[in-house]
Amino acid sequence: MNRSDLDVTSAARPRNAGVPPMEVQQDARLVVEGACLRYGELDVLSDLSLSVGGTEIVSIVGPSGCGKTTLLRCVGGLNQLNAGEIRIEGQRVEKPLPTVSMVFQHFGLFPWRNLWNNIAYGLALRRAPKEEIERRVGEAIELVGLKGFEMSYPHQLSGGMQRAGLARALVMEPKLLLMDEPFSAIDAQTREQLQFELLRIWDARPTAMMFVTHSIDEAVLMGDRVVVLAGRPAHVRAVRAVHLPRPRDRSIVSSPAFINLREQVWHDLFDQPAANGARTQ
Ligand SMILES: Nc1ncnc2c1ncn2[C@@H]1O[C@H](COP(=O)(O)OP(=O)(O)OP(=O)(O)O)[C@@H](O)[C@H]1O
Ligand SMILES: [Mg+2]
């Protein structure tokens, strides 16, 4: 597990205070180096650097509109940088790579296809052999707990859209999974259930993951590190290493270590340094 500890104190200082660029592990599975992106006149990403290890979950939090989705789209090869570089296993990203899967808030599932056909879609596009499609789709469906619902349509299941979206990404056996607020549009109970299901799935098949969320709790629960972005333009304000044991279950959210980290990320995000680590909530 890649658990690089970064200098959070200096990283949290204002960007114009001469802070050195964020340390990046050059041999990590994903390396983003000095990423800059503009939409017309709007500077969205500015000199943004980070890395994600081969079996590391990096959570990304930041204010609404700061550029989180844009960053994921760049990593996914859907947007091109104006400066800087993104590499996945050393390969420069200039277009979508088959080794990367993305899961968005709105999953873009085809409502007219049943679960099996939705999940098989990507493999069929790649013209994978029929037997391989059958095997991999079956495994992915089992992994996300949808066995028995293969012929159902996405809207027919509670939480079924999210699970199917996840299965559709996992079936590609990605080396990097990009998650953009995957659970933000669902009710709190289903969300909590799916968070732990995703953790269980990751335990079974660990891979590199970028997990964008607006929930500080979710960021800490999922992540090996939490990257806090500030905007605009988006840059890395702080990085927190999450030294919480895995596998993680519900008991972890009431542990002092979890509560302390949540507090630190809150201050990173809202720019209110806690005096002597004192709690303010
Ligand atoms: N295709 C586009 N053309 C022009 N501007 C865009 C485009 N996509 C996004 N933007 C702008 O870029 C900025 C960053 O958008 P982005 O969606 O990446 O933010 P975000 O951090 O994901 O926001 P949220 O938390 O609301 O999801 C915003 O100001 C947005 O209006
Ligand atoms: Mg977004």
C-alpha cells in the first residue's frame, strides 16, 4: 500500500507563500504533474500535481465548482491539459485509455437495457469473446450483489443504478477507477450501505482509485489519503494520510482517529486552522 506522508503543514499554507510543489511519487500508477487547464478565459486547474499508487484510494474534496470533475475528465483522457502532464503507468494520457474506468453521479446507464446488457456493453464494444464476456459480467454482478437481477432494468432496484454503474466499471478490470461523487444522489441509508460495499469490493480487488466527494466523512472513510483542493483555479491545498486500518467497518467512524482526521480535513477545506489541534465542532 502506498501511504506517502506529505508535509501537510506547509501544503496547507496559502499558495502564494512560496510553497514548493506537492511531492509526487514518480513511480506511482497515476502521476499528475503541473496540470493547468483553461476553459476559454477561465483558469480551472493551476499547476496541480498529485499521484495515486497501484492499490491506493485517494479521496478528493474541494469547493463546488473548483474543478474536481475537470481533473477527473483530464485523467480519463476526455479533456486535454494546456500545460503539465498526466501519466498512467508511465504512459502519457492523450485520449481515454482502456485501463481506466469512470463512474459518475449519473451513471449514464441505458434504461432500455437490462442489467446484464448494461454491464456487458463495454466488453462487447471491445469485441471481447462471448465466453469471456459471460464470465466477467457474471463475476462483476456477483461482486456488487446483483446476482439474480440480471434481467431487471436499472430503475427496478433500490440502489440498483449505483450497483450496476459500479459493476459496469469493474467488469473492465480497470487499473485506475475514477469516481465522481458516485453516491451523492441517493438517500443516506443506501449511501452508507454502498460505501461499505465499495470498501468490501476494493478489499477483494484492490486497485488505484480517485474518489471525488463533497462529504468529508466519506472522503476519510474511503481514502488512504485525502487531497484537499482549493480554487479557483484549483490547486492542492493539503494532503492528509489516512492511517486507519483496513478492512474498514462501521465502528471506524466513531474512533478518535477518524474524528480527528475529519476535523483536520474540515479545517483544510474551510481554511480555519485549529489552534493546537483543538476541536471546534
Ligand atoms: N465544458 C466547460 N466549458 C466551460 N466551463 C466549464 C466547462 N466544464 C466546467 N466548466 C467550469 O469549470 C469550473 C470547474 O467545473 P467542475 O465541474 O470541474 O467543478 P467541480 O469541482 O466538479 O464542481 P462540483 O463540486 O459542483 O461538481 C466551473 O467554474 C465550471 O463552470
Ligand atoms: Mg463535479
